[in-house]
Amino acid sequence: MSFNDFNLHPAILKAVQQCGYTTPTPVQAEAIPKVLDGHDIIASANTGTGKTASFVLPALQLLTKRRFNKKQYGKPSVLVLTPTRELANQVSQAIRNYGKNVHCFSTSLVGGMPYGPQIKSLSRQIDIVVATPGRLLDMLERRRIDLSYVNMLVLDEADRMLDMGFVDEVNKIADSTPEDRQTLLFTATWDNTLAKLAQTLLKEPERIQIETEPTQDNIEQRLHVADDFDHKTRLLEHLLDDDKLTQAIIFSATKQGADILAQDLVAQGHAAAALHGDMKQGARTRTLTNLRRGKLRLLVATDVAARGLDITTLSHVINFDLPRFAEDYVHRIGRTGRAGAAGTAISFALPDDLLHLERIERYTGQQVPQYVIPGLEPTRRLQRSRNNKKKRPFRGNDYGARKPGYGSGPKHKGSSGGHYQQPPPHQHKRRQSRMAGQKMTTPTP
């Protein structure tokens, strides 16, 4: 099968060919014909399988048949909701790439950016709006946008959107669109919360599920057991001396942890920066631009960078803190080994992380090989359970799956979903003091 089989507009096909694509991925091959036929769909597929083109190409095809008049200014025909600004930027870039030969006008409405330019963009012809739920709902409440002409509503990375607590916002936004719209839901995982949302928003959807192995063969996975926080920092310092590590993302469980670790790495002389949800969009964009241009070697990030970040020069992913959810591990390590290149994924595990590690191994169906660095051997061992020796791809809700509403309450405010707790402040001071070559005594309680 080729993209020619979809009977897309010649201008769209030309752009696809200019991007170097000839054969659709499995999810594209199944989704695009159903979307073009007008069906609502639920598409479940792992990260990196081409879900973005599965809805961008049919959306552009829809726009080639539109009849536009000035009364529709500020009233989009297609609305794409994404959980994060990075994903919104990725979708917007795909629209520009595939729609460059079509008269298509799109805009992005995301938090952390000035309102002025975004409001101004809605005062002209607009075909596609790509938005994060919070900013779009804000625009709706200010009556800056009218969704009454939306023909296609796309929920991209819907599982992540619900994990971030956007279920109410998504429902309110959907209520502002016509009932006879076409709704497309794309997700990497599936649970009861998503099923309830789909039942509410979609009408007789076609179900597409692409069963693929959740890990990639071109990514070498390693595990290092650490005794404590300081042991992890020493392991990290050793790994960063490897000349094979050209660029890396280091994942931290919390925003505060990402900031502190990035500051420590800069103090050691590394070209490093942090990336997390509390940063303003301008700062996040500059950080990613510097990473793409090679000005940064290390990016210390929360799971905000686990999806939608496509940088082919990333040689390594380092899980300084293991993720709580098994599927997040797959999304994280998928940031390396892009475009068929080889990649390395290294994870640190404390003895208390054993439960999370076994959830990951059940989900991926393979045990992560353990490595030991001479001189940095752990004094404690991981006692794996006997049940974990039978390795099989995990499917279901019983081990490490996302529970309805998890991570959205006040209890988890300021967290990126990880279980790791920051060490006491004196440990940070002692570590920073050691790097500065100074002595410091333990503070009196």
C-alpha cells in the first residue's frame, strides 16, 4: 500500500512525497480510510507509530472541499486538542509540512504564551486550531473563539490528557462543538476512564488497535542499581564522561528535582538545562531550540518531554528516576533511537524501586539487563520476585496501569507522576559543596 491509494488531493500527496514518505504505517493504513469515510475512530498505538499523520492528512483533505466565507472568521473547521505545548508544536509543524501546497490557515493556542498574538490570529480566516485544553477553554470563556463550525474534533494523546486532569475541560470544549461533528481519539494506552470519555464523545466509533512490541530493538537498555540518591549522582557523573554520549535526556520525577539536577550539571561544566511544565513557553521553546541546534548536551526533564519530542541526535536517555507508570518508560526511551538510529536507555533503580521495575518489565515483556560499574558497585541487591521471571508483554489494569483520576488531585500538585521524593535539603547542599571543593558539616536539626 502507498499514500496514492488513499485518493488524497494531489497537493497533499506532493507534500507527503516531499517529506520523503511513500508507505503508510499500520495505524495510518487503517485509520486514514476510515476517517476519510466520515467514521468516528478510536486508535490505540504506541508512540512513534505515525498517529499524527493519521488525522492531519484527512483533516487537510476535508479542507480542500470547504466553502469559506468571511462569516467564518475565527471559526475553525478542525480542532486538535493535545495535552502539552510540545505536542501542540509537533502537530502544528506536521500541518505546515503536509499542508504547504494547500491554502490552509492554522494557529496554535497554548498556555505560557502571550494572549495578544493568539487573539489576533483568530481575527482572520482560520481552518485548523491546535490547542491545549486550558488555554482553549480560557479563550472560549472570553468569547474569543467560536467552535460552532468544527467538523472534526481530534483528541491527540488522550490518555496523557486525562492523566493531567483535563477530563472536565475536554468535555466542556466538546460541548461547544456541533453534535454532528466527526470525533477522532488517538491514544497510546486504554483504560476505563478513556472508555467512559469515548462513550460520551464518540458515535459508533471504529476501533483500531495496532499491536506492536512496546520497546524498540535498536535501543540498548541497561539498569544500574543504586544505594541512595548520592550513589545515583556518582553513577550519572561517570556515565556523562562517555564520549559515545552525544546528547541525552535525563528524566527526573519532579520539577524541583529537574531544576536542581540541571543546576548541578551546569556547575560541573556541562551544557545542560531543565525542561518542565512550570517553565514559560518562551523558555521551553528556547531550551528545545538550543537542544536541536547542539548548544545543549543534556536536557533534564520531567515526563513533559516523554512524548512529542523528536530529535534524532539524542544518543541516550537516562532515567535518573524510574517512572511510576510502565507505559511512560516506553515513551521515555522512545526519545532515543529515532529514525532507525541506535540508542541507549539507562535506568537507575533504588531497592525501593523494585515494584516499579517489575511493572515495567511485565509491560515490555523483557527483563532490563543489570550492569555494574567497577568502583561504583551497589551494596544492596534487588530481590526480584519469582513471578517476574516469566516475562510476557503486559496488558491490563492490574500492574502499574493508570487509575481513573490518578495524578490530577491536590495530593500530586507539582509532581510529574513519579514516586521519587527529593532528599532532605542538607543532602543537596552537601553534594553541591563537594563539587565546589568545600567542606560542610551536617546541619543541626
